[in-house]
Amino acid sequence: MRSFRYAHPPSLAEATHLLAEGGAGTAVLAGGTDLIVALRQGRQAPRLVIDIKGVAELRPPISVGGGWMRISATTLMTALRDDRAIRESFPALAEAAAVVGSVQIRNRATLGGNICHASPAADTVPALLVYAAELELRSESGTRRIALEDFLVGPGQTALRPGELLTHVALRLPPLCPGAAFARLTRRRGVDLATINLACGMDGAGTTRLAYGAVGPRAFVVSDGTGVLADPRAAAADKEAILRQLLTRASPISDVRASQDYRAAMLRVLSLRTLRVCSDRLADATR
Ligand SMILES: Cc1cc2nc3c(=O)[nH]c(=O)nc-3n(C[C@H](O)[C@H](O)[C@H](O)COP(=O)(O)OP(=O)(O)OC[C@H]3O[C@@H](n4cnc5c(N)ncnc54)[C@H](O)[C@@H]3O)c2cc1C
């Protein structure tokens, strides 16, 4: 690992000033579960590392007001998994956070890091896409807001501009999809990245949103407005026909985790399973 200067700013103003000053040779450090690995392997060699864990404006981790839940970028996976309001309103996000890495990883890894690392297999991203999350980005010149859907560009690539920091993730209240769930397939139970992951959400008007990770260069979200996917009595063949259409956006590859064919087959299986869970949850939510 090459040596670097370390800064631990107490405020957003100082953090964004350091970012602007440091330019391209700067890296933001949150939990470090991705960044430290990259530094050790020499994939990144910044001159300045800005640790944002002490930034006062990034507390509290979770707040509610004005029709939104705002989750700070430095909120830990453990906090997402355990927070009552998130479990009640955004269960797919709590379920995704609960499977990230191991206990140790979940106690370090942050939501902002999971998004900004831009891994196609990031577990929280499909859930956030289903809930149509918006991101608050801050730089010395101000704050801008962007849909997560527009933020994700490709593997390791985002719409983050030089000098910008992700500060909060905003989720609409009441949630867009009252019936929602997360699912993933891994080679083994325990610490493993997703072979495929997905989140599904249904509203009371028959619209179903499905978001998929690890089956393309970036996670993506698709939506069905026919009401068929949300109808628990609809024929499996009709659901499969719609899924086939929606999944034309998926471009699974063969790698150490699975073959292209296995991924494609499991996408269908996992989607159907998760649709059933969502229908049940929607029925519970509207009872
Ligand atoms: C053993 C192991 C197992 C793992 N298992 C999983 C898994 O099952 N599922 C999964 O999704 N991930 C997994 N990961 C990856 C990792 O833990 C997550 O991506 C984690 O959420 C990253 O968060 P962090 O706070 O550690 O990010 P960091 O490592 O601190 O940062 C990651 C990247 O994002 C940038 N960044 C961080 N915060 C911000 C911000 N607020 N604004 C702008 N840029 C920012 C950093 O500069 C860096 O480029 C695993 C990692 C390890 C080491």
C-alpha cells in the first residue's frame, strides 16, 4: 500500500473543501471494506484519503420528515437491518443489508459505500431501485439530487462528479411499493457475493417493479403495469411470458460464480418466488 495523507473532517464544508483541493488524487473513506482492499491491492493509490465517519451532518443515520425517509450515506448495514422504521416501510432494504458480507463487514460497511463502489452485485442497490431512491450529492458548489437509476453508470462507474460526496439516500413515504422483498442466490450460505440478486415491489394498483443485480454491467429496474405479475391467481405461464420480456435487459455472463445459462434460469425461478412473497406482503399491508 502506498502511503497517503489522512484527513478526518468534522463537517461537510471541510470534507467538500478537502475533496475540491485534493482533486483526482483523493479518495473518500467510509467503512473501508471496499476501499482498503483496493489500496492494499494497489488498484487505487490516492495521495489523500478523506474519512467521512466523523462528519456531523451525516448524523443521525436515519430521519423522517416532509414525506421522505433520509438515510445518511454513513449508515451501517447493521443499522439498516435493525431499524424498525426501515423494516416496516422498506423491508427489501433491511433484507438486503442483512446479507451483506459477515457480521464484521456489516458493522463497518455503509450504505453510501455500497452505492458508490458501483459493483453490479451490490446487494442494497436492487432494493433501492425498487423504491425509486434519490441521492443527495454535495460539493463545494452546493447540493444536487439525482435518481439512483441515473447515478449508476457501469461497473465501478457512477455519475458522481469530481469534488462530490454522497450524503443521503432519500426514500418516499409512504413507500412506493408496500409489498416488497429482496432475494439473492449465492454459491454457499455465508460470506459470498451474489450470483444474482433481486428486489421486487408491488403497489396496490397492480404495478410491479423488479430490480436485478449481477446480471449486467449495472443493476437495473423494470416495471409491469398489466397487473398480471401482481395477481396471485394469474397463471404461471402468463407471468413467465411477462418476465421473459422484462428480462431482455439482463445480460448474464459466465464466471466463477455461475454459468450464463444457470444465471438466466435462476433469474426466472427467483423472480417467481419473490413475486409470491410480495403478493403476500401486499395483501398483509392492505388488510
Ligand atoms: C469480505 C467481504 C464481503 C463482502 N460481501 C458483500 C456482500 O455480500 N454484498 C455486497 O453488496 N457487498 C459486499 N462487500 C462489499 C462491501 O462490503 C460493500 O460494498 C460496502 O457496503 C462498502 O461500504 P464501505 O463503507 O465499506 O465503503 P468504502 O470501502 O469506504 O468505499 C467504497 C467506495 O465508495 C466510495 N465512497 C464511500 N462512501 C462515499 C460517499 N459517501 N460519497 C462518495 N464516495 C463514497 C469510496 O471512495 C470507495 O471508492 C463485501 C466486502 C468484503 C471485504
